[in-house]
Amino acid sequence: MTNEEALQSLTEYSNDKLLEKLLLDRGVTTGGTYTAANEKDIDLAAASLYFTLAAHPELKEGSFTVKYNGAQLRIMAKDILKKYDMDEATVDGEAIW
């Protein structure tokens, strides 16, 4: 199984470019073989995917509808961050310049 397939296995969402971007952002090659050593990076890419999908609007095309449960996706992403003792990004009020 490739790293991209491992990430794909955690969701029904299938946008190869987004999955590839999320993996590359974590420094993981998409076509590399998934190993237990990659589990944290794949999980954190999944958390990023869940946060991204939580912000997606509802899509309707005829009788076909795609809608994500944003609240549930955020909970799932936060659970992954907790698993690795990571806090969600916050604003601290410091100037960026």
C-alpha cells in the first residue's frame, strides 16, 4: 500500500491532488510504501484533510448532494491531534511583522 492509499483509506473523499498536497506538506512521498513509521504523518495528514473538509460547502448537482458534517470532522481531527499531544493552532495576538 502506498502512503496516498493509506491516507485514502481513512476517508471516502477522493481528490488525488488534495491528498497529494497534504502528504507533501508533511514531507511524505505519495508513492512511497506505507509503513508503521509513517503512521503519525499519515494521521496528521488525515487531520488536515478533516479540517479542510469541515470547511467545504454543501454541493448539489441535480438530485446528487455532497455534504460533510463539519462538527464531526473537527472532532475527528482534534482527536488525532490529541493522540500525538499536539494542540490545535491558536491565535496568540502577537504581530507577525
